[in-house]
Amino acid sequence: MIVVVDYGVGNIASVLNMLKRVGAKAIASNSRSDIESAEKLILPGVGAFDAGMQTLRKSGLVDVLTEQVMEKRKPVMGICLGSQMLGMRSEEGSEPGLGWVDMDIVRFEPREHRKIPHMGWNEIVAAQEHPILDGLNGLDNPSRFYFVHSYYMSPRDESNILLSANYDQLFTAAVVKDNVFGFQFHPEKSHKFGMQLFKNFVELI
Amino acid sequence: MLRKRIIPCLLLKDRGLVKTVKFKDPKYVGDPINAIRIFNEKEVDELILLDIEASVLKQEPNYELIAEVAGECFMPICYGGGIKTLAHADKLFALGVEKISINAAALADLSIIREIANKYGSQSVVGSIDCKKSFWGGYTVYAASGSVDTKRSPVEWARALEGAGVGEIFINSIDRDGTQKGFDTTLIDSIVKSVHVPVIACGGAGAVSDLTDLFEQTNVSAVAAGSLFVFHGKHRAVLISYPTIDIASLR
């Protein structure tokens, strides 16, 4: 069973909807025992970094999540703010992140003709081969995903970069470190491309 | 690079989808759930669903219907109509709506924008502006589904909405609504040039070339259209469609 961590921030209904669509058994929960018995975890999130981290800390779930992800090595998928929270810190605030991936979250600098937030559909470029990307990014039909963000992930170790995208500069659109996945975009709102990604995550062993 | 967005804008009235002309004469075009299933299959970029009578009739959003709609949408959806309080917004976000569009409530009190943006982030709030050209050639902002002239300048109002925390501006030309005579480029360009947030333009799209022209002529981030995606031919037979445009032309 997949547990979507319901700590009070994030579009949980859409994530559950997509999981149901790909035939996965999933629940939204904030209970420790559900998280302990989950096979896989999804960490959603929208809004500001500090607000998200504070709410997650207040939920009292940080230690059980860290244990399940870092010790039990359960696959976890962070989405949008949830992916940024996997890092060390963010230029958006002062709260420390979860620190599961060695990366900082940095701001898109304002540039002429570049509207911030980066909002809409953008194509992704794979930085490495990985089973989570199976069936995505055919050369004649590049995968596109729906993004909404003003800050992006900047991993210190390039081997953690899974996907990149271009917004007047190349930036990291997804990270991977062992069992930890972070997607800056919203796969739950990205049609067949998002469905494929969820399917791959569900089938991941 | 980021693709320009093309967004079907669907109008809701009494559980049915309608299409207006200059904000009047709503014509029934079909069942919302059915239409959304079709748009879903066509992999549209995003959907905007506006309840055109909720605010006028002082009703809350139809949560039951919106839940059903959100459950069918595997793309971002923006809902507008009848949202007056943070509690209304809470309910909508919990149903799986990504963005909410605020129009009448902001004209009454801008603080609603700040409250929602503080809790859910700017990206979740769209500031919606209905505009009409005055007899003298200038534009003013209209309230109550186009029936009341607020005498506000669209540019100043767009800046005020941005200052209050909206993440996008939705600009709708009442004069062009449903006419399929092309966008009001002057109006749209004036808004795009005066705010930093993305702008969605609506009102007047009659052909795919209207969309591509607007993208070439202005730095608008998205175009929305109703008639173009629900009517077919000069007799305006109801037929749901969505253009497939060469991606390169939309960069």
C-alpha cells in the first residue's frame, strides 16, 4: 500500500485520484502506524517552504518518515514543495529541510521576458537512465509536465539529477538518490505522462 | 522551453455548461462532466470552469459538482464563481482544484486574495478582470457578470491584484466574449506590460490563428477560449474540439 502523507499541505485529492487511475492501493494518512506499514510514501506539498516545513514538523511525523525512508529504505516521492523539502535548505525561508538529498533550493532570478513563477507545461530532459522513467521521453514525443514554482532544486552531487528542464536556463526538474525521488512538477496533473510516472513508481521494486 | 498554454474556459449555469455572447444570452452547450471527459482525452493544457451566476445569486460554489469535475481532471483546473471567504477556498482546494479565480469578492475587499495567497501560495489564486470599452474609448472594469461598471482602470486594478498576491491575471473582454472576432490585443497588451505575473487572455478567439497571432503580438502566457472549443461552423453547432498546434509556433 502507498501512503500519501497528509500533513495538511498539498493537493492530496488529485494525487489519490491519479493513484486510483493507475490501479494502485493508496490512502492519505497522518498516522504513524500507517506510515510504518506503508510500502511506499508520497510527500505532497504546495505553498511556501517555511510554512510547509513548520506544518510537517508540527504533525510530529518527521522522525517516523526519516526512519522509514533513510533506514528502512522505502521508496518516497516528493512532489513540488514536497520535493524541495527533501533538501537541506531553501532561499525562500530559514527552516531547515529534511536533508535526505544534499541540495539547496534556489530562486529563479528575475530576467526580462521571464515571468515568475515558472507556470505551465515544459518538456523534460533525462539526465540519466532510470526505471522510474520507463516509457517516458520518446524522441518523437518528448514528455511534458505541468510546473508551478518560483524556486528550484540545486543538488550538490550531479549524480542526483534525474531530469532537467529549460526555462531560459537549464534547471533540475527531478532528483533521485537511492530510494528518494523528488519531482518539481505535478505528475498528478500531467495527463498520460504523469500517469506513466506514477505507474513506474507503483511498480518500482 | 515553457509552452504557451491554451485553455478551454467553460461556463457553468445551473449544473449545465453554457456559452454567452458579450456576457449575455447563455446558450446551453452540454453536460459539464461529459465535456470535461472529452477535454481530458484531448490532453488540454488546463481547464477554467466559471460559475457565471453563483456570485450574482449570492450562492456558494456547487461543491458536489466541482468534486465530480476535479475527479475527472488529470490536468490543472481553475474554478471561479461564488468564492467569498477563505472557508470557501479551503473546501475547493480539498476537492482537488489547483487554482481558484476571484473576481467579485476582490472588488468588494482585496484582503480575500491576501488570505488565500498566504495559506495556499500565490500560484493558487487567479485574479479575474472583466473589461469593457467605454463610449470614450478607454476601458473599465465591470462587476456582477458584466452588469455594473466599477469605473476602475483595468491596468490599475491588475496591479492592485498583483500587489495583493495573485499568481496570475485572467483578463476577459466583455465586448469580444462569444463574438469570435479575435482578441482585444490593445487591452491584453496593456495588462501584460503592467504586471510581472503570467496573464491569461480571454474573449474573442474565433480561429486557431487568433491564438497564434496573440502569442506573436504580446507576451501573454496563456489564452483561454470558449466558443472556439465548443462550437463548430457558422451555425454554431455544438462540437467539442481542441487544436493541435505545432509546439514550435508557441514558444
